[in-house]
Amino acid sequence: MSALNGTKFSSALFLLTGIPGIEDVHLWISILFCLTYVISIVGNSVILFVIKEDTSLHEPMYIFLSMLAITDIGLLIATMPTILGIYIFNCREISFNACFAQLFFIHFLQCTESSLLLLMAFDRYIAVCNPLRYASILTLPRVTNMGLLCVLRGVAMILPLPLLLKRYQYCRTGVLSHSYCLHQDVMKTACSDITVNSIYGLIAKLLTMGLDSLLILLSYVMLLSTVISVVSRTECMKALNTCVSHLCAVLIFYTPEIGLTVIFRFVKNYSPMLSVLLGYMSVLLPPLMNPIVYSVKSKHLRARVIRVFIK
């Protein structure tokens, strides 16, 4: 690819990359990715269908879960064309505008998912520590407005990233290290001064996922201190059992994200394979595991899901 100073964005391309060193087995890997996408889309769609059809599940916890499922489906749709395009058709090229659009949706949806996990932590805190006021605090209109704020926050924080990237000239070989476009990856291919994007990207990450993860941790510290001081050990374990599925979702989402951020920004000589694997985990693992975790841990939801498949 050549993208010199005089090259227009419409004719310039980035080159995406699969898993390095195993190009001979890309077709077999594509089968694994196809299964992952099918299971993830079906799982999240079933969760949405069950929550929509069963009025007994029209509670804040399950409404937040349905928002999470919608976000996960959006993330799957945003990454599916390029990932499957590489492994099935060996199609590595992506235009600048398509790449900027993809990185916006990936980062926007991840930011939204982080916000939703924070709201779900708040939901668990109220349910355990203040159950008598739970229904009056988390009313359905308030829950809807909170979900809308998550979306608006994601748009406001992420939209400047592709707009800033479009200002740069790309005169290096635009070979990206993933099968999809990420801000940190695209930014490094520019031959202009990327200080603004680097600083803003770090600030956006700290104000979204960084702040959300700290607030989630704080909410669980407060929840634990309240539960331990008020109820017996048996009751404490019962209360904490309602939070297990959310804790699993938090770990599944934040672990690869934090690892990928640290590698991109603070590690100079890192293994490309590690970066690629963490990247796939960050975009594919949450949509795959969230429906499974919540269906297994929630008896009410699990019973409704089983009823759907029996019918």
C-alpha cells in the first residue's frame, strides 16, 4: 500500500492482519470464528427474546442485561466482516473511511458496555444493601434514561478519535496488527505528529473504562462492608451469590482490555501473538460468555431459556 502526502483518503488502504505464522490453517480457524459468532449471536438473541416476552423479567437487572446483549451483538456485527473476510476469503484490504467507521463502533460499543457494567454494579449494590427502596430508586423510566446516557457518553467520548485521525497523512505502510481497526493501531501508522490523539486516547480510556472499573471496585467494597457488618455469614454468602454473574462479566470484559492497553502504550517489545490473542478476547469473549454466565447463575432466567428451547 502506498499512502503518500498527496494521496486522497478515498484511494488509500490499510492492510489487516490475521494470526501471524499460521496462514496455512486460516480456513480451519475460520470455522472456529464462525462457530463463535453463531453461538454468540444466538445466545444474546435468546436472552433478548426471553426478557422481552416474559413480563416477570421486566426488572432493572434484566433490562440492563438486555442492553448488554444488544451492545454485544453490535460488537459482533462491527468485527465480523473483516475477521471472517481475512480467514475465509483472504481479503486484507480496508479503506480509510471504512476503517475509521469500524474503530469508532468498536470503541463506542466497548465504552457503552463498560458503562452498562457500572450500572449493573450499582443495581446489585442497591438490591443487596437497600432492598426495600430498590423498586423506588430503579424505576423503569429511570433505567431507560440511564441506558440512554451510556450511549450518549460513548458517542461523546469516542467520536473525536476518528475525526482526529482523518486529519493526519499516512505515509507509512499501513499494515495493522489486528483483523479489525483499533485507534491505537491506526494511530501508529500516521506520519504526522500524533501527540493529540495519543493524549486524548489515553484520557478517554481513563475517563471511561478506567473510571468505570474503579467505581465498580468501590461499589463492591462498599457492598462487602455493608453486608459483613449487618447479616450473618450464611446470609452474606446468599447476598454475594447474586453478584457472581456480574463479577464474571466484569472480569471477562476488563482483563483483556487492560492487558491490551498496557501492551500498546507501555510495552515496547511485546509478542505480536499476545497482542492478537488479547485483541480477539476483548471483542469476542464478552459476547460469547455473558449469555452463558447469566443463564447459568440466574435460576429464573435459566428456566425461561430452557422453556424456549423445549418449545
